[in-house]
Amino acid sequence: MRSRVGLPGAAAGAALLAALGIRAWPEERDEERRRWPGQVPTDLRERDPEATLAARQVYAMLAGLENSARHGRPSRTVIGQHVELHNERHNPNYGDYRGTKPPGYYYRKARDITGRLPGFVELDLGPGYGQPGWAVGQARSYSEAWPSCRRYWGYVEDAVDLAVGVWAGLPRAADGSYRPSGTHRECASGAEVALPHNGGAPAGLVGFSFHQPYPGSPVKGFAQTLHRNSPAAEDPHWFARVVTPGSPEHRALLPDLRYLADHLGYLADRGVPVLLRPYHEMNTAPGRGFWWAGQDPAAFRRLWRLTYDYLVHRRGLHNLIFVWAPNSWDGSYGREPGAYYPGGRYVDVVGVDDYSDTPAEPFGGGVWTEVWYRGLEKYRRPRIVAESFHVPLNAAQPRTLARTPWVLWTVWGQALSYDNVSTPRKKNTTNDVQQTYYSSRAITAQDFI
């Protein structure tokens, strides 16, 4: 049985619901649900009867925002930030200056620009950094099975610690978890590492993606996440074997899922709900994108469902909100994603990853929110629709936010800065970012505190 640890963040969902005037839609709302058949279910237990209270509160909040937007009532958008800790810590060509950055640099960067922290932070437990096998920086109770004190792997603990800190506050009181101060000494290098403080109070929602190298890859790194570097590039039947229990390829998948579950399980023990976005951009053209992309849709659905079953049923993780996120589709790089949808029994939130050129030039023309609202119409029932913009932050300016049917935006890490040493460059000005964070329709960390 999982331990139950009381954290300040455990009450954050309820506090935010009250602050925003959003409730979990009790019985008196049943009549409204009957009058609006497209209404999003607001109780996560309809998908997972054992969902944790915190996960249910977060989902109810998002569902309330979505339902308000669908019915033309005033709504708000959670503004978020994608944080690539492995790049911040080890890639000198990443970001707005040449050189490595402290972990959480782009989480803090939002506050440097606007004075406010994002209301949602997405982190990554992959892809590794060119080292054999899954590893960790310094072994903990939840990572004892993995090689420890390995160079380049300290970002894994930082990702977990930052997730707890966003939900519960950094620095935080000693509560049985690790590094409540947010500082530690890196075991492999001896360097002092510190996560950014956020005031010591609950500061938002937490998400994880998983840039997973192909099962059985000799090293773990971003290159091994790509289709062209995986066995799928040479063997069209390889992917089908990955999703066939008992095959060597399927057995190679299980350590990857175990690694993911071990770290998510620590967050479950700390009471942290997680918006999990696995196997994203699955609808890219065959031969493009990640090893799971452009594959037979039926096989992809099996991959999603067996991953779901492993995390929820075998490992008992009920703190998860599942996000299915295809790539934007315009008939070339991204294809219409409907065939890849695993079904409402396995998905809570539908999203889109969009890397279009500028806020002024979305795919398809017109206002950003209107373009993808039309494209996602078929997926609006019964799930929340969440737009995941990776470049055009100022699409969320007030005039656009007022019309949005979506409740969640994440912004690709270094795109927050206008002039980077590598692409994307010159996308979001300081004024763009400030207008977004100060919109009356934006939910930032201050709404959680």
C-alpha cells in the first residue's frame, strides 16, 4: 500500500478551485449536464475509480474551465512552461546564452521576465544523455534499481524534486522527502546544485513527458528516440513485436516502463498529481519523428493501452491524468490523428503539439484558437482539449484568450527567450510574454499561492 504523506500541495487543488470559483460539479449540476450533452465529465473516477483526491481536484478544475469555455461562460487558461533539465544542465548550446544553466533556469526565467511563475510546469524523465542504460545521479529509495552516481544523470532527481517543489513549494519543510531545501551536491561532479525557490508555497500543476529511447537501445539519448535511428527504420515488423507480450522486443520495453513508474511512484507517495503526456506526436508521417510515430494505428493504440495498464493496474499509480497529444496536422509533416486515439477509457486530456513559425502565421490561417478548435472538434466529447503551444506564446494574449476553448498551454522551454543561441530564435518578445502572464484570463502560479 502506498504511503500517505500530507503536503501543503495536497490542498492546492481545492484552494485553487475556490479561488477560481470552480467546483467539482456536484449533484445540483446534473441538470446542466443533461442540457449540455457535450459536457466534459468532471470526476476523474469515471476513468479511474481509485484516482487520488489531488488528481481528482486538478482534473475537476481543468474540466470546469473547459466546460465554461464550451458554453460561452467566462473561462481562464493555465499558462505553463516546458523545462528541459537535461539540456539546461549539460547542453551549452541550449538557451539564451552559450553555456550550461542551473536546473530550472527556464522555470525561473518566466519570473525574471514577468515577476510571475507559470501555473503549470512540464518536465521530462527522458531521454538520457548518451550513456548506457537508464541511470540516476544519486540513488534514492525509489531509484535503487538503477545505476547511480553516473555523469549526466543528476537531472533525473532534479526533475522529481522540482515537480514536488512546484506542487508543494520550494523550499519546503522536511516531510520525509529528499532535499526539502532544493539544494544538494552533485555526486558525480561534486558541484553544488540548487533549484529555484518559488516562495515555499504551492505554485502550480505538474506534468511529465517521456522522450523514451527505443526499447533495447544500447544508450539512452535523444538520437535514440528518433524513428530513423531505431530498428523500425529497417524492419517494418519491429514495432508490432514491441507491443506483442512475450517477444524479446516487448521484454526490452518493460525496463523503460519500470523506470518511468519508479519515478512517478515517488510523486504518488508525495501526493503529487501528474499530467502524463507519453508517446506524443504519434501522427507524424511514416519515417519521420519518434520511433512510435507513423506506425500502424492499431499497434500504437496497443502500445498506449499496455503502458496505461502497466502504470495504473500493475504499479497502482492513481495520481495520473493522461494526456494524448498528436502533432499539429496540415497534410505534410503531421497527419490527421483520429486513428491513433486510444479511447476515452485511457485518455483524460486531448492536446496538440504545435511548432508553427510565428503567432501571426498559424497553420491554416486565422486566429490560433479558432484554427485548432475546428480541427479538434471531433475530440471534444467527452475529453478536455488542451493546446500545447511550443513556440507562439503571444497567441495567448487577452483578445485570443477570451475566445479559447482550451484550458492548458505549455510553452517550449527556450522559446520563452527572444534571442537564443540556437533555434527557435526571435519568436517571443519580452512584451509578448508579459502580456500573456498579465492577462486577466491567464492562470499563473500566484493563483495557487
